[in-house]
Amino acid sequence: MIPNYRFVAAALIFVLITPFLLSCQPKPIVVLRVGTNAEYPPFEYKENNQFVGVDIDLIRLLAKRLDMKIEIMDMQFNSLIPALTSNKIDLAISAISISDERQLLVNFSIPYYMANQVLIAPKYSAVKVEKLNDMSKYKIGTQMGTTGQTYLEENLIAGNILRPEQLKTYGSNRLAIQDMMDGNVDMVIIDDSAAQGYSTQKPLKIVYEISTQESYGIAVSQKSPYLKKINTELAKIIKSGEMDKIIQANGM
């Protein structure tokens, strides 16, 4: 039987060029599911129904550098880490302080911002705090799952300075602050960065600062394949001064 050389040649060409054709196919774009609590100006909040703020600008820049797209998912702050551990999101960025307790459940990027805790009150309030013991006279509000709540529980309640019923928890800082403005609690404990943001919206004052020196980090699951890449690009953003520009652009 005489071989069909045209068929053989065509088959050979197909075999040779197939890997080339496959290699030329565009890579699928990775979409990162990003969890945040968009009630924390100037780090994450909504303006004209759009996500804005320091963390939002940062994660968009990171995604661009990583050649990825993002889908931002708004949720309660204390739901962020459970959402990571249950694989509902790929990362969380929401002014999350890196803590030993949280590191038992998730991994964090390198730090990108440092904050302290402050106690805020309405501008017209007569509240006066000069030392921790002075807080024993007041009712204090806090967002659930925050390091502010942990600080008060571990230092004031455990130290018998504050009774448990004097600490009221809320689903968001916005609710806590509104309840304070309505006169139901005397103060709210919050990060100093957020206090700055909320003071542009409501007549508030800082009455006491607690030097906790907390570092914000991007949280990922302990099995995340993205942490190394995030850290590499985040380090470049910080070193280049782009992080400072993001912070300044958001009025800080």
C-alpha cells in the first residue's frame, strides 16, 4: 500500500504546531474574591455606591501588578476571617490588625500601616479620661471582633476596671458611633485612623489614646497560593512611596 504523503505531512505539521498554538492562547484572568467591611473611612467605605478608601486603592493597585481582577465583597468585620477559613473569599483587606489570635486562623501579608486605639466621644461631651481607671465611670461601645474589643476585655474587664455590662458591642463602627451620638454609650473605642475618618462626618473628639502599635496586614487563608506574590508586590509599593501617595490621596 502506497502511503498518502500529503496526509502524513499534514499530520506531522499538526503535531508540531499544536503546542505552539496552545501556548499562544491567552491565560485566563484570575479573579480574587476580596472581603472588606466598607464602613471604615478612610480605609474602606462607599461613596456614590462605589468602594473607595486606602485599602480599596491598595488592593486595586496590587491586583493590577499581579495581572488579576478583583471582586469586592462587603461583609461584617467579624465575618471576614470565617469567610477566609471557609474559602468564601481569597483575601481580606479591611484595616485588619495583625494579632497572635488571628494568626492561629489565617496568614497575613507584611504590614502596610500602623495604628493605635483611641476613645472618641461627641465634641460637646463632658467625658474626661486621663488614665485607664477613669474609664470605670463610663459605658463604652465597640465593633465586634476588633482589637479594640479585645483590649477592653483583656485589660479593663479582666482587670475589674470595667464591668462587662459597661461594654456594648455592635456590628459596625457606624452603629456604635450613632448609638453614642444618641446618648446610649459615652465613648467608642476605635483605631485612630478610623477616628480621623469619622470625624469628618460627625462632631467627634479623641478623649484618650492607647498606644497599642498595631500593624495592618492583608489576610489570606493558611493554604493561599497568593501570599508570596502579594508580599513581593506590596514591598515594592511601600518602598517606592506609592503607599504614602495612596494614604495622602485619601486625606490622611
